[in-house]
Amino acid sequence: MENRTGRNDLFALLNTYCDQHSTPPSDILYQLERETYLKTLAPQMMSGPLQGQFLRFLSLWMQPKRILEVGTFTGYASLCLADGLPDNGELHTIEANVELEYLIRKYFNQSPKKDQLHLHIGNAITIIPSIPGMFDLIFLDAGKLDYANYFDLVIDRINPGGCLLADNVLWSGKVVKNASDNDTESMRAFNRKISEDPRVEQVILPIRDGLLMARKI
Ligand SMILES: C[S@@+](CC[C@H](N)C(=O)[O-])C[C@H]1O[C@@H](n2cnc3c(N)ncnc32)[C@H](O)[C@@H]1O
């Protein structure tokens, strides 16, 4: 049976179970999650504890020197990804909504990696080309209609063996339902585009709203 968010009850229960049996978030992440729920209109956009822990583990294993996140929101995923940065590493994250800057900076300033975190406020489409250099780990999580454009902007800037992640690729399950709204069509087109691109191999994980992981060949 589906609940009002379009989610299967069993899926929701399993997510809660996974949350309860995963290492809990740090104090900073816990406070950031609380403040995101108190002060923003769409807190469900935040990666949250389960996906955040997954991003953190991936980054800790990869030890990426350069990370790019497209769509910061309040910085939850940025802080998770930053945990794997080596001392000479850096994370760039891009957010279009200037209203979120104070909250992002408040929590970035509490991170032990604060000097390695670079926040860019503005439209990712114009900001991505202005950040020079190659990346080892990229997380796409901004406007869904632009996913294919973000991909085209970053794919040749990922080092071989590097990883591209894209969030929300199952779009509340609508990708396999009879939905034909722009966001759903765009997500289907994005998933098809990646699966046909010989520069990457990929796997879609049914974590949260669907997380695509692509490895640059
Ligand atoms: C799903 S939220 C990001 C969540 C965050 N990555 C996390 O995991 O906690 C998407 C964010 O992308 C931002 N955004 C949307 N379009 C954008 C664009 N063209 N450039 C930069 N940011 C954009 C939105 O303002 C929103 O804060």
C-alpha cells in the first residue's frame, strides 16, 4: 500500500530500520538537520542521516582530493562528503538560493574541514565552468530539469576511476509509473543518457529517492 508521499509502507519501514541500525550522525549534523526542519520550507530536500552516512563512507574510502557538489541546500551532504577529504583536498559546492547562505556558513564554520570548504552562491550552469581543475567525486543534486546539462558540463572533468553521484533518480517512483510531468520525463531521459554513455559504468541504488553512482572509465 502507498502512503500519501507515494511511498510504499514497507519501504518507509525498512528505511526507518536502516536508520536505526546505522551509525548515528555527528552532533553538528544532528543540529543542522534540526535547524533545517525548523527554518526551511522543504527540509525533505536534505540528504539526511542514512544517505548522508552512505556519502560519508564513500568519501572516506575514496579519499577524494577534489569534490564538487551541485546543489548545497543547507550543507548536510557537503559536511558528510567533506569527512573523506585528505589534508590537501577541497570541496566546492554550489547553491543558487542566497537565503540559505547564512545557515550553510554557520555549519561549515563548525566543521574541522572548514578551510577546505568552498561555497559558491549562484547558478550552477554558469559557476561550474568558472571552477578550474579536475574532480574525483561529484554529487549532482540541484535542479532536476538540468541534470543532463550538469552531466555534460562535468563528465570530462572527472578523473579516470572517479565517481559521479546523482540524487533523486527514481523521483518518488514516478520513473516507473504513468507520470509524464517535466521533472519525471527529465529524470527518465537523464537515466537513459547515462546508461548509454560509454565514458561511464553505473549502478542505481534504491537508497531514499534513488542514488545513481557512475564510475568514470
Ligand atoms: C535537493 S537540494 C540539495 C540537497 C543537498 N545536496 C543535501 O544532500 O543535503 C537542491 C538544492 O539545489 C539548489 N539549486 C536548484 N537549482 C540550482 C542551480 N541551477 N544552481 C545551483 N543550485 C541550484 C536549490 O536551491 C536547493 O537548495
